[in-house]
Amino acid sequence: MGWWQVNADTLAGSRFVISPLTETFASLKLLHAGVGHHPGEREWLRAHLPGYRAVLAADPVTALLVRAGLGRSWIADFLTPTPRDGESFEEGVARVRSADPADARAHLRTSLAGPLPAALGRDDLPERAAALLEHVWETDVRPDWERRRRVLEADVVARTAQVSRGGWATVLDSLRPGTRWLGESRFQVNPHEYPPREISGAELLFVPVTPKAGWVSWEGRERYAVVYPCTGVLAEDRHGRARSAPAALGALLGPGRAAVLVLLVGPLSTTQLVALTGQGLGSVGRHLRVLLDAGLVQRRRAGRSVLYSRTAAGDTLAKAAGAGGAARS
């Protein structure tokens, strides 16, 4: 397993960061895989995958670059520069474009765990990678960025509350499969057999993305990042609209209130529910009050946040109406 040695001061100084470039690369990974993990991803792929594949079909060198760069168990480092707080997409992709061509080829050999295909023995690989990321950003991510950003911000709120409630170990154990706190200042970052790294004293960042993707990156010995899939990903149709709750549940509770109940498979804050439903803060608050009074949801305080989740009665009602998903605390 790959793990990092992290002292208490490094953990205490760590931060959550939202990165447009990281979100774009995660979306590129999803397009490359072509398989969605939940209905929202499958709808998004149906809308965006044909165009992405057409771009690569017209540019075989870039298509080969993507396949090589994503590798089997290691991503070519130049494709994933470690995020910086407040960095715009344009600033991030400029770092991809400015990568040294020789370094880019070396990174690809590492991701391939073998020799570089002859077609990739060229100096324009960073430019090609940057151009593809710009295409994915402009075509597939930017039109939906404000919604994505709200979902990511809601995840950060929930994770920060989790730190206050249970400490960093509870957060590190739940980021993504393969991450866990091992004790004795050791943080497992993935299940792969890589040498441990001493990162005490470095800047440690946690970066959520909406696709079910994750990886680690670092910049020298000064900055390290763990990218993880956020919670509360919105299942939507190809036009970006939230999927409606089952008709029977909507008829019983009202569409807006039913949508809130369906989303509460796991604990969510009011801020997260606003981001996921697209409803106003006042509307979500009124729905939660009615659901609380009916005994269908419960709430608990986590630091400065209040998290809501379904009760057993709420689970039973949602399941009976076809929404499914038992609540998890």
C-alpha cells in the first residue's frame, strides 16, 4: 500500500481546495472510461461521449497520448499538476502546457511501465494535452461549472463538519476506497505498493471532484494533494436538471419535499441540499421542518453544521415509493 508520514501540524494546517482543472481532468478520466457509476454519470456520458470520441478519432496522436497518460495504475504526472488554492482553469492548464517535453515523455514511460510508442516521441505532447483539457473544459464542464462548484462547496462544508465531530481520522478513512488513517502518523493514500513518503511540514490539500475518480499528486516536497470523489453527486438528466422523485412520492409529499427526502440517503447539510436540489434555502428549510415533524428525517449537530438524514420511517416510505437506498449515518 502507498502511505504518507504526516505529523499533527501538517494535518492541522491542511485545507480543502476546489480546482476547475482537477474537475476537468476527472471528467476526462470519466470520458476515457466511458462507463458511468450512477445515473447522473450515465446521462452525462450519453450527452458528451460521442463528441469526445469524435475529437480523438480525428487526432490519433492525442488519442494515444490519453491512453498512455492514464496508464494502468499511475497517471502521467505532467497531466495532473498539484492544485493551488484559488487557481483558475486557465492558470492551471497553463502549467500543463509549460511542462518540459522531455519530462512529459519520461512521465508517460512511467505511466506505461514500459517504452514509449514511437508516435509519442515528439515535443508537442504538453501542448496537445493542454488543448484536449481546454476542449473538455469548454464543451463538457464549464457549461455546468456553477452547479458543480456548489456541490463541491457543499462537500467541503460537510467534511469540515466531520473533522470537528470526529477528527481527521474519520475524514481520511472515508475519502475514497484505499484511503485510511493507519495510526502512528501514517496516512494510506492508495492500495498500491509504492514507497512511503515523508510529507511532514509540507502543504497538504484535499480536492473533491464530482466524478467517481481519485488520485494523488505532489509538487516537489512542498505541496501534496489527495483528489477524492465528493459526496452528494446529483443524478440529473442530459439537460442538467435534477431527476424528479418517484411520482407516487411526489404526489404524497409534493415534488420539492419528495426530492429532499430522496437525497437524504446519507447525512447532508442544508447547504448541500440547496446545491443538489437547486431549490432556495427557504424552500429547503420548510421542507425539512415538515419532514422532521412527520418523523421522516432526523437531524444532529456536527460542529457548526446541522446534518439531516432519513429515519427508519423515511427509509421505508422512500423504498415503498421506489426511491430505494437506506440511510447511512
